[in-house]
Amino acid sequence: MSDATEPTTANNLEPIAGVDLELYAKVARGIAPYGYDQSKLPQVARAFGVASDDWARAQEGWTARIRDDREVAALFTHLYTRS
């Protein structure tokens, strides 16, 4: 059984504010036409139907999960490159 203080990768794949990892990767990839301008992320997220407040929570949460969980990071990279 895993330690409750260290979430499993499966738990780390739960959507954040309605944004799953696949959608997060699509939004992240969606700023390519804007020269990877990070300030365009909320605009691209809205185009995918994600409200600004939800995107802010999702971005913060997914950034932490990708940083802290190598398996999530690897899956993000895979999803991002195929987006």
C-alpha cells in the first residue's frame, strides 16, 4: 500500500479543475503559433472551453505534478509531442 503523503501516479492523473493531462498538453502546444508566448495560454485554454479561473488552477496543479512525478512528466511529453 502506498504512503498517503505521496500520491501514486494514478492519483496524479486525475483532472484538475476539469482539465486532464491530455487537454493540458493540447493547450500547452496551442501556444506554438504565438511563438510559445506563455501569456497566450488562457486565450488558448478558452478556445478549448476552459474558463480562465479553471485554467489558472489546472496550470498550477499540472506544473507541480509534472515537476514532481517522472511518470506524469513522461506522459505529458508524449501527449505534447503528438498534439
